Amino acid sequence: MIPDLEQVRIDKAFDFHFISKDGKINKYVRIKFTEEPKFISDGGIKGINVGKLFFEKFQEKEQIAILWHEYYHKEFSWIFPNCNFLSKLFYEYWADKYSAIKNNINDCLNMLNIVKEIYNSLDNKEKRKYLKKHPPISCRIKRIQELKEKMENRK
């Protein structure tokens, strides 16, 4: 369970229990909080951080999808310490896919659609900053939709 924003503001962090659908991951991770106004989340070797938008714009299922995405970055960022721009783009796609597979594909899609709404509300300078670290959100959504179709066709 994810605590509410007011409690996290007091504690500046919370513990989240990652349990994958396949049961291979069962681990508590400390999630840190920042008050940055236009920040959703990030993850890497130093851990996972979330901001106000994480609590203000996303429901718990989408928050969990974000945490799985960032968990991928936390666990695998050592593989890509100094990767080039193109590798960083694929790294984001892999983090989305990881969230979809380990947690829930529909929650991942819902989360990405909310990120798209947030992205569309940014000014041009903020959009350029986003695109320096992430592939276009429409491409990320398309890849997860294609993954969903493949998974549904296997059933």
C-alpha cells in the first residue's frame, strides 16, 4: 500500500513491497520523496524517488506501475552507466515493458496515458527537457499496446 502525500511529506520516504506476478521478486525498497513541483519519478543506482505529481495525478494502480518502471532502472542501471542517447531510449522502453509484465499491462498503459496528459501540458522548454531523457510518450504507449495485443493473441 502506498501512503498518502501528507504522510510522505512528514516522513520524506516510504517503503514499498515489490511482489511480481510470477513471484520471483519479493522485496521491500525505500522510496524517497521530493517536493519538486513538476517531478513524477526517477530511478537508478541510488534508488527510487517520487515527487508531488506522483501523488497528485496518479491513482494507486498507476503509482505501482510507475514504481515497477523505476524499479527496473534501479536494478539494471549499472548495465548502462554511460550509454548513448539511443540506448537510453530503448532503456525506457524496457522499463515500461518490465512494469507491464511484472505488474499489470493495463495499469502501465493507464499510467503512460496520464504521463501523456502531463507532457501535453508542459511548455516547449519542458518538453525538450523530457525528450532528452525519454522517447516520445506516444511511441512508448504504442509499444505497450502492441505488447498487450501479442499477449492477448497468445491466450
